[in-house]
Amino acid sequence: MRVAFVGKGGSGKTTLSALFARHLAHQGAPVVAIDADINQHLALVLGLDRQPEPLGEHLTEIKERLRGDNPRIPSAADMIKTTPPGRGSRLLSFDDLAADPYGLTTPDGVRLLAAGAFNADDLGVACYHSKIGAVELLLNHLVDGPGEYVVVDMTAGADSFASGLFTRFDLTFLVAEPTRQGVSVYRQYLEHAAAYDVAVAVVGNKVHGPGDVEFLRAHAGGDLLGWMEHSPAVRAMEQGRHFTLDDLEPANADVLSLLRKSVDEREKDWARFGRQTVEFHLRNARAWADERLGRDLADQVDPDFVYGP
């Protein structure tokens, strides 16, 4: 199952992404975490002292690997971030993704990949979505199975909608602080996601008492799945002090179990996944890619290709 964590900048989505990935690994589940946020902090929160090799700097190699023998894609230069798989493409199993050569393994056994941060050459001339295109391609070609988890820390706020990546998930957790700013991002996200059948559940964070819970309930209603109480253990982790999941307060540990339960109850919808893969590819082709590459990229769509196992 693919899970995204989104929310306002500073809401704690990176921390929640890391805690959830560690929770899954602690229970023996195979998990790949992907940092797709412009602020590359997931490695730090997962206990690593260095960053994985940036996927965004290896986009050509990734394209070359994924195109396989697909006759509709004669070269890596013909691929864009939304290019869909077809017959002959190299599809990825979860084990393939977990063995990606650009990743690192955390002390908890989480395999971490990262889109990569801006560098000096990008400043003023590139947008961050040139980096996360590698993540979108990998997820487009991934055939994951039951009990396999991909956890993605997404860009902040509505910026997640600047690419089709927001549709690549089975469930999206929106992390919301009990503030007007926090719930306004929730409303905005829900409005954008509604047209694409994106499943969204709200997770409150930095909750200090019943008043905060009532505030979240009043604004998120039935979408509120649970909430993380203010946590001295998490604050210690964020300050670089020693932390294990056993240090987490019982109520907060229960929330992580609730998140996993909600993910496990989802059914994989390969038909929707395939339909939206094609939809966003055609949209990008018409908007800019056909003109830039000088060809009709609608030809990359294989109408007889079936998504899923």
C-alpha cells in the first residue's frame, strides 16, 4: 500500500511520516520511505546522519531502467515524469524498490529514498517538481502487494497538486494542527482532491487538550481519524536526543496502530490508478511536453496494458 503524508508546513508531517514508517518496521513489515519534500529532513528524523543519493540527479538512469523494451519509448530522452508503463516496460516489485541503489537503510530497518534538495545550479531556474518526477515515475511502474508499505513525505500544503503524484496513493494522511491555518489547508486539500477520488484522512497533531480535539472535530468532522498529543518524547527526538518507539506515550503509540489499521482496510484500486496515470500523462503532454519534445506523447499510452499484478 502507498501512503502519503501531507499538511501545512510545520504541521509535523515529516515527523509523522517517520514515526509511521518506524512503527511499521518495528512490527516486522517491509517499508520504503520516500522524502519528496523540498525540505529534505526525513533522513534526519529517521536517525540517519547523511542523506540518500538524490533520485532527481539520476533521472536519466531511472528512465532508462524503467522503459525496458517498450517499443513506444525508443529512448530515455522520450520519457517525461508522467510517462506510463506499457508492454515491454520494466515494472518494479516492492523488493526492486527496496533494493534501489540510491537508497539507505535506517537503524530501524526502513529503506529510505529521497527526491533530493535544490542545489546551487537550481536556484532561480528550476522548480522542485523536476526533482520529484523521479518519484512519480517509480510509483507509476511499481506493482506493490499486500503487506508492503511505501510511505511518502510530500511537499507542503497545496503544492502537492502541482504534479499528478498526489493520485499515486491508496490513502493520504493530512496532518493538521488545531489552528485555523491547519484546518484551512485541510479544506483546500479536500477541495482539490475530491474530483480525483483521493482518499483523505485527517490526523491531528500537537494536541494539548480536549479543546484542541473539539476544534479539529468541528472542522474535519468524520475525516478526523485520530490525533497525536503533544509529546515530550517526540520533541526530544526532534532535538536529536535518543529516541525509540518504546519512548512514545501509549496514547500516541495507539494512533500509529490506528493509522496502520486504516491503511490495511483499504482496497487497492488498480483501475483508478491506471486511469489517472494516463489522464495526467495526457494532460502534461498537451500542456508542455508535446511541444518541448516535438512529438505526440499520447502515442506512449498502451491501450492494451493492464495495471496491477
